Amino acid sequence: MATGGVVSSAHPLASYTGVKVLESGGNAIDAAIATNAVLAVTQPHQCGLGGDVFYLTYMNEDGHVNFLNGSGRSAKRATIESYSQRGLSRMPSKGALACVTVPGCVDAWYALHEKYGSKNFRDLLEPASNYAAKGFPVSHSLSAAIRAQVTRLQEFTEWRRIFMPEREAPQPGELLIQKDLAWTLRKIGDEGKNAFYKGELSEKIARTVSSQGGLLSTEDLSSHRSDWSEPVHTSYRGFEVYETAPNSQGMSALIALNIVEKYDLRGLGFLSAEHVQLLVEATKLAYEDRAKFIGDPDFVDVPTELLLSKEYSSKKTKRTTSYTTHERPSLDNLGRDTTYFAVADKNGNCVSCIQSLYETFGSGIVAEGTGIVLQNRGSYFSLDSKHHNRLEPRKRTFHTLSASLTLRNDEPFLVFGCMGGDGQPQTHLQVFTSIFDFNMDIQEAIEAPRWFLPGTIYEPPSGLHVECRFPADTVHALRQQGYVVVVEDELWNDAGHAQGILRSHGVMMGGADPRGDGAAIGY
């Protein structure tokens, strides 16, 4: 807990860097950029300059929540036909053809800084460039991630050169040095975003992708832009809960919240079978709408007002008691590789940020000479011409990335998010209700036993995973109801890693997930 400012991120060095920016007089935006840049160095398997980003911001000068969409669009030449001509019936998950969307992270940094930043931009990137140049200690999770990807990514020579310099994964505690990435960060700091989207870096990115048979071009990079727009939101028991808008899946959490608001959760009892069933079934109903409606609003008519109306949720509520038997759950599509962080400064300014490469080390392609790991976010597109998330030129894919920011009495109260791919709205729902209904603090809510329901917009939810800390009576009752329940470790890694900040009476309390490497630091 602190009064000067708090940063809660998925890596201690990133949180420490953000707090130092706040201590030196920077605002929440400055700290967010510096924090994100360090995460790009210390979590190269989960996020980076080659990925996408979404931000929710609350700045006192505005007095309301803003949404910055920093996700990239597909290449101009990206069509279903271009893939079918190559004999592909589904999007690949690695390689140049998986790298089909423009990385949006760097442009979003500049959009944030131009609107709200107070510190010199180059100075904000300097800690990250120093960690990249001099090295940082490899965590157990990063070491394990590199080892796990050897078979999948061994064909990518740049990836092997950087992350397996001794022809094997670095051990925990060894220094990982990324000199190319250090050079890239300094170049962006010196020359601005055009260095990435219109200059030498864009040429290196396009040349690397093209040489491996991909479609991304310098024209695609130069035409990219981030967009400021309105977030989606709903009210819940006196709180105003905001989420990142489509093409983000964040609205799913709000649909589920509207459904459970009709029930007395405290009366059901925390982690009772009835409590868990209600949240799980509300999630399933919300995911029906997610699979049907959410996509790029420039290509898809998303009926936001209808989906978030209380009248609509009342109709959905009638179906929350229709429990069904589930097939054994599949974990093939878990999203383990995203990072989330929250920032709050002493003036009440807050930032909620989610950033990712999508899968571990994204496409596996590292733009030659840059250290930039390129995302495979476009692999979520469908090659089914009838699907609303079908691949089309200059289109943003459905995005699993979701961030939240909650107001109470018109002031920021909760800044929260998590990694976890398609499961992110489920974690949002569990943590929201733990805080709003059961009066937990942020750390208690994050550490509470968590359940997970696998499923994507292409595959309906199946089965139910629960951490072994759930009461045995609850697990038994769920099975009696027909759920196939798989009991996992007590702090199951695949349940997602969450971070957050609670603000109340001028005090900020940070929370970080023990399932990951995160740390909440304040001053």
C-alpha cells in the first residue's frame, strides 16, 4: 500500500522502473510507457514491440475513462484466397504467414505520450534499452518458456541466436543480453515512431517477413494508426465497470456481470457449488454473444447497446439454471502469453494496459538485426468466408486482450487485468465479484481459488478446470450436476496471471498474482 503511486506488473524490474518514473515526477502515462518497455525486454515470450496493446486511461484533466486501441490491422494482400492458393485451410500459428498483422505497440506508446506524457520520451525507454544491452537475470518462467519452444521454433535462426546463444535455453539466473533490441529501443527513442513504421526498422521487418513468404509490407506498416475511442461499460451494484471495446473481447465480462447482478452472491456463499455454477453459466451465456457478435467494428455490426442493456441480461438470466453436461475439456487453445500491468499516481491518474504477442514468442520470427519478436495475432482469423472474424485486408482480428478500469463515485477504484487468452473475461468476472460482492481486497481476490472454462469463438466452452483449493463438497456437487471437473494445482499457471490496484481514501493497494512473476511496488 502507498500514497505516492503504485505499479503492479508481471515482472519486478518493470514495476520498479515504473515507480521510479513516478517518484521522479512523471505521471501514470509516463510510468506506463516505461513499464511496458521493460516488460518488452524481460518478458520477450509474452509481449514486446512486435505485438499489440490496449489501454484504458483515467486522467484528471479529462475526468472520464478513455480507450486506446493499439491493435494492428492485417496486410493489404491478406485474403482468404491468398492462403487457399498456398494450400491452407486454416491460419498457421507460426512463421511468416502467421505474422499477417501490423504490430501496434510502438504507435500506441506515441499516441499516449503525445496526448498525456510529461517526460522526455527517449528517457522513458532508456531503462529498457539498458536492461537489453547489459542483460537481466532470466526468470524460471522465461527459461522454461524457451525450453518449451525449442521444437516449435528451432527453424528460426534469429530466434535461436538471441534466446539460445549457447545452443540451449539459458538457466534461471543467467543474464539474457539483447543488443539488437537495445539498439532498436534507442533508435525509436531518438527518431520517434516513424523509425518503426516508416524508416529503417519497417524495412527490416517487411524484408524479413517477405523473405520467408509472408504478406506484410512497408506500406502496411506506414499506414498503421492507433485509435482513441469510447470503452464499453456497465453499472454493477453502484460501480461503473469499464472494459476495452471491440475488437477486444472485454465486453464479455460485462455481459456476464449484468447476468449475475440479479442474484445475491453473498447469500450463495463464496466458492459454494451454487456460486461457481452461477458464474460459470453466466460466462457460457456471455461467450455465446462473444462468438456471435464481437469483431472489428469497422467490418462487423456489434450491437453494443443491446448486448449491455439490463433488459437483455434479464432475458439471459432465465437460462442460468440450465446446467448441461460438458465434454472433457481441451487445453489446446489456452492463451498463456500476454502481460498486464496497472499504474496509479498520486493525482488519481490511472492506466490499465494489456499487451501481447499472442502465443509464446508470437510467430517465432525476429526481424533481422532488430531483436523485435513479431506477433502471430493474425492466426486468430478464420479462413471460413462465412465467419464474421474471417480474414480480410486491413482488418483487426477478434482480440482476446482485455483490460478494465472501475469507477466508484466518479473516481477510479479498481484498475485490473490478467493474461489468459480466451479466459480473461472469466478471471475478470471472478475478481470483480470477489471485490464487489465479497469485499475482498485486491490481493485476496487475485489469490482466491480460480476456475477456468476452456473455449474460443470457434469452439464452445467445454469442461471445467478448478484449482485444488476449491472445497471438496463444491467439486463433488459440480460433478453431480454433470460437469466434467478437472482438479489442477493450487496456484495453476494456466488459470492466468492477474495484477491490479485498488484505490480508496487516497491510499493505493497493489496486488500481484503468485501464479506468475509479478510484483506490486509503491512509494
